[in-house]
Amino acid sequence: MHSLVSLVSILGIVTSIYATYVDPQVLDACPGYKVTQVSSEGATLTANLALAGKACNVFGPDIEELSLQVTYETTTRIHVKITDPSEARYEVPESIVPRPKPDPSVSVHDAEIRFNYTTSPFTFSISRVSSSEVLFSTASHPIIFEPQYLRVKTNLPDNANIYGLGEHTDSFRLPTFNTTRTLWSRDAYGVPTGSNLYGNHPIYFEHRTTGTHGVFLLNSNGMDIKINDTAGTSLEYNVIGGVLDFYFLAGSETDPLEVTRQYAEIVGTPAEVPYWSFGLHQCRFGYENYIDVAGVISNYSAAQIPLETMWTDIDYMYKRRIFTVDPQYFPLPRMREIVDYLHSHNQKYVLMTDPAVAYLPGEGYGPFDRGSQMDVWMKAANGSDSLGAVWPGVTVFPDWFNPKTQGYWDNEFAMFYDPDTSIDIDGAWIDMNEPSSFCNYPCTDPFEQAREQDLPPARDTPPPDPNAPIFGEASPSQRSLGLRKRVDHAGDNLQDPPYHIQNDAGSGALSDRTAYVDAKSSNGLVMYDTHNLYGTMMSTATHNAMLARRPSERTLVITRSTFAGAGSRVGKWLGDNFSQWDHYRASIAGILGMAGVYHIPMVGADICGYAENTTETLCARWAMLGGFYPFMRNHNADTSISQEFYRWPTVAQAARNVLDIRYRLMDYLYTAFHQAHLDGTPVLNALWYKYPQDPSTFAIDLQFFFGDSILVSPVTEENATSVSAYFPKDTFYDFLTLMPLQGRGETVMIDNVNFTSIPVHIRGGAVLPLREKGAMTTTQLRSTDFEIVVAPDSQGEASGSLYADDGVSITQNRTTAVNFSYKHGTLTAQGNFGYPLQVNIARVRFLGVSHAPHSVKIDGRPVKTGSFTFNESTGVLDVNVGTPFDSAFTVQYS
């Protein structure tokens, strides 16, 4: 012990249970490696790396020989992988993140970026071919590769614009001073800034006025990524296991969206979700019984606020056990009655399902008994079931790597969510899947901790009358996921690795408030390596289970914990935020990160805040902002006041107003999701995505583009009725008045923004296919006529598109895809009209028209004088069309 203390003192290491600090000069003095036996074949370079001097052994013995492989996989992607050839080390399994296949036709000479290296010491850089600009460089920073510590450090330009490395509640553009982004999933109540949260996305985009590129480290082990600018700006990876598996993305010198599309080639494009899922969702932890749930549904209808989907948290469960209902508080017949009512009114229902299964041997709890019989639980180091303490008390955790677990999960979903005998849910909500445990480290006696924490908590209200009337009606009558080689951690300290990442869960120990890191899967992998994958694996299993219930339909699965690639199957909410203005503001950076970087566009924060008590004005503002989250849900905690939108007149009106806007834009949003699914184009856009040459946009994260063309500029200060909004040098139009605003690359004060409105502008150059008005359900909305809004840019041109299908099927037999173009006073719509919209084009609205037209023609035929109107004060020309939207058309004025 004395010698260890002396060693860390000599090395300049400060370590605690929370985090380890190492003097960068100490690490930069390590020997690094030198290159030997270089071989090139086509687009692939391989080499050996030999330790270049006396071992540093900073957190364990330096590995003396490494293997380097560099592959130009496409013209815009280079794959750099450094491994230990002497033994199998953990790598993210292909079953979780399938690797993209290299394009065999790629030549190094065609690449847009280039891998450069020095031989002794070995350093490497990635540069842009067209300009020789260095994008990533390890110069002066030797690579360190030890059993439980990997280090790679790159230089960055001053004032670097770095985005990503989530999940976090920091600013969208990450601070460059003394910033640590820790990746280790945890139950992060309050979503604090500067902390590790629920999910892990080791991808960053760097934007410069010369272009945008991306760097992805495919590694699921715990890590600290440190950004600092005290001695030149740098970004440093400190990883506690696995291998160095980098993908470098060239992005583009002109279009930031290219790097998002290139990242989608690795992790997959986002899933298409059902049309109905873009409606309003309502939930609460704390609905005490089925009468509460039915009452909320009725109250939304009475308030004329469109409610698409009702949700229920764990309150419905018997003693917080998954796949159960409490027979007194949420009796199954009454729950089925609620679902039948919702479905008969074209509304939907979603229930919570957690991963932890109550450990109840011999008590007749089917989900535990069936799982035990199939032997699908995570195992402790001694081979027994790995136990935790969660809502139902002592629990086991499903082993998602076990090839039998998918069948187990499918069966439980099929039984409990059976449409004929049980609760016919339309979507799934999965929580606590970091995985979370309430057991404080060391969790030597989960039974005692469950007793001390009163798990499961007793109900504190009497049960309702099982025959109470609801909805104003009379009472009812009585595959294997293994690795080819086993990873050997025999010599590693999994519970207390030599390098401590900055984990903010409990004491900071890796196993605190979660499953033990030495818990094993059936294929031998341990949670030390796979912890950060657990939530995404549960997401995949739940997506598959929902598919098994309705094989032909798209799924809606909303999760809390994610890893790279999760968005190809599920959506996400941003976790347990507070009813505070800073959380309201931070949600914008949160949705921009998920939708604009990590490819999880079905995302939103808990509107009005989850914990603490909201206020009428905060909830009104948040309802307006939440109308532009792709996933729009009001949700709060059992310890908070009720905050359904109808609780306050101001909030109710704010909700009605924004939902009218949202529903009119729903096909525009649906089209954006379809495009994202095709090629990874973001559904939400930071301002710099659209104005990459404007440095004033680089740090903006209180405004954003909803889709390609809708600029949202919410009021962000308490009690304020004005907002300072930045408008780049471009043409914009107010969404409601349609009046033009000429952006001059400066901040504009927007005044008189009452608590039931939100500033929204159309970016010039857009043609928007809008519904003529909102509706109470998305089913009703799909029967509402369209109006086409033409918002020309400064050159007098505009374009847009519409994609439509049946809104739910995975395989579409018929689709409609329309392209709109506008130039010289003529709007042209053409495309494929395979899916019957069965509605009309009510009118076309031309914005920015300077004077009343002499003539207006539809499909070349003049229209009658009364069929169009011109508003001189707003510059809006309205042309009534009134023809079926089932074929190409033109509208022209002169």
C-alpha cells in the first residue's frame, strides 16, 4: 500500500472514488509506440506498434505490442483500429452495432480525408485532402494502451466548436475549458449539468468555417472525454477497457448535414414511427387508480385540447411488479374498458415496463418463474442470480445477450398485452434501463436495503369502487449474441479499476446504483464492458416484442437509456428533469443533440417538468416549446402538483394554440422523419447547420429549426413577454401573420409575446404542405384538406416536398411523394400519387407578393376573380383551389 501511494505521487496522479486526475505532462512523457512491419494493400494499411521506450505503467502494465489497421471504407470515412494481438479484448458486439461494410471500389486516391502518421514515435493525424487542413492529430500526445486504461489525445483549434459526446445537459456547443464528458449510464434524477446521464454517444462533430467533420469512437466501456484549453485546446479520451476503434468522417466543406448522413451510415438511420405518435401524449407518475386515468382522458376532451395517447406509469402494477395490474386500484376489466374507449375514439394507450423483475421464488409470480425456468437472468460472479433492489424490492435483471431472453420477453409481452384478454397497448415505454438499482454500494444485502427503503412502497389511499362509472357512462356489469473468443478479465480489478471515471452515481463506484459490473451474461461478457449497452439492448428486445404482437406495424418504443444506433429502433425522452426555467432552456440543447447528432429524432423532454411544482406561466411556455419537440409528452412525478394542460386557463389556451400549429405541420414533420429514415438528414437543425459560415450561429441553442424550414424562437426567461432572437442574413416570414422579416445577421427583440404564443418563422425558400386546420385526433387530421404555403427566398424561389402513406405499416403498398418548386410566380407540384390522400387542396398561399396580380391560373386555366385575394399589408396572395390532391398541378400568377 505504501509503495502504491508513492508511485501515484511520483506520477502526479490524484485519485478518489469519484474521479482520477493525471497531470497531462506525465501522460505526454510516456514512451508511446513506434511503427514496424507496415503493409498496404488497396485501401487498407496494417502495421505493428511496439512500445517505444521504458513502460509508463500509469494505470497498469503497458501492452508492449499492438496491431494497427487503417481502412478507407468510403471516400468520406476512414476506420482506424488499434488492438492487442496477444489476447482477446472486449469489443462492442456486431449484434449490437453492426459494422458498415467497406466499399470495395474505394481507392485511397479518391478519399476526401487522409490518414497520415509518423513512425517513431507513432502519431497519426486525419487531414482534409482538398486543403491539407488537419482535423485530428495525436502529435505530442503518445497513445497509452493498458489492460484497463486507454488514452488518445488530439489537438484542437482555439475556440473549437465541438458538439455531441452525450448524453448531457451541457450547452449544445460544449465548453472548451476544463470540461469532462463522462460516459457511464446512470439513473440521473434532476439531469444535472456536467454529469454522466442515462445514455452514451461517443461521437462528436467539429465545425469550422472551412467545414464540418465527425469522430466516432466505437467503445462501450466507461470513459472520460476531457476538453481543455488551458495549454492549447485539446480533446482527450480516457477509457477503462476495450479497444481503440475510431471512425473518422470527412463531412463537408460546405454542408454540415453531410456529416450527419455519414454518421448514419455507421449507426443506422432513424426508425420511422407511426403517424399517430406525433400527437400529444399525457402521463403522470401518481395516477392513483383507473378512475384518475379515465378522468384525465375525459377532461382533455372537455377542454378541447387534442389528446392522442394516454400513458400510465408504474402505478398500475401490483406491488410495482412488471406484467401485473393491481386488482384493487387498476382492475383488469376496467383497464380494458379504458383501452376500448380510447381505441373507439381513435386514441392510443401506452404503459410502462421496467427491466428489473421481482425476485420472488416460490411465490407464483409468473414472469419471475418463467424467466428462472429459462435461465435468462444476469449472473453474479459466483454463478448465482445477480440481484438488485428496484421498485418491487429485490430483483433480477434480464440478460439481453442470452439467446433465450428475446423469446422470454416476446412471451411476456404477448401474454400481458394480449388484445383479447389483457391490455392492448399501442406503444411501449421502458425506464430504469441503465440499469438502475436503488441498492447502495456495496450491495451485499439487497434484501436488507429493500426493507430499509420500503420497497415496494405501500399505497396510501383506499382503493376505488371497482364498479365506479367512468367516461360519464353507467357502471359495468359484473438468436445467439456471443463472441468468438472469451474476454479474460482474471487479472483486472473490475469493481475498482485503477483509473476512476467521473461517475456521479452515489459514491462514484461503477457498481453503485446499478447492476454489479462483474455480473455476467450467458456468453461470458461482464457488465464492466457492456453496462452502457444494457438500455439499448432492452430497447431492441422491446421493439422486437412489439413487432411480434403486431408484425406488420411500426413500433413506438420510448426509452431512457441509449447507445449509438438506438434511434434505428426506438425514441427517447430526456429523463427526470425539474420544473425549472433552466431545465426548460436546457431541453433545447438536449433535443438538438439527440435529433441532430445521435440520430434519435423521436425525442422530447417532460413538458412542464417532471419533479417539483410547475407554475402556470412556466407550464404555458413549456407547452408552447413542447409543441416543437418531435415527441410531445406532458409528464410529472407523484410528489408534484397536477399539471395536465387543462389545469390552468392560460396553459389550456397555450396548448390549444400550439397544437393547432403542430397538427397543421404534422405532414411536414412526417416527411422530415421519412427523409431521416432514408439518409440520416436531421429532423431538427441547429442554426449553424443552415448557416455554417455565420459564426454568430455556432453557439445558439435557445433557437432551432423544426424540420428544414421552421425557425422556433421561444421566450426563455420567467415572466418575460419578449425574446431576443437571432435572424441570419436571410428572408423569413412570421408563421401566423405570414408577414416578411428580413434577417440582417443580428439579434432582434420580439415584443408582446403573450403566454399563449411562441415566435415561429418560416425560412425563405420553403414550400410547406400544411393541413388547413388542426384536429382533435390524428385520424381526424388525415381527413383535413391541405393548404400549400409558398415562402420565397431573396431570389424569388422556393421548394419543398410531401411524403404520405398509411401512417402505420412497415411495408407500404402505396405511397405518395410530391415535390414542389416555385419560380417566377409559378408553383409546380409533381410526383407520385400512389397513396390516396382523399382530401383536397383548399388553397395555395403565396407570401412576399409585392402587388396584386393581374391574373391567376390553375393548371394553365384562368380562375374567376373571386377565387383569389391579395392582402396588401401582409403581401399574401391566397388562391382558392378546392380540387382533389391526387395529381400534379400548377398555380401561376402574374
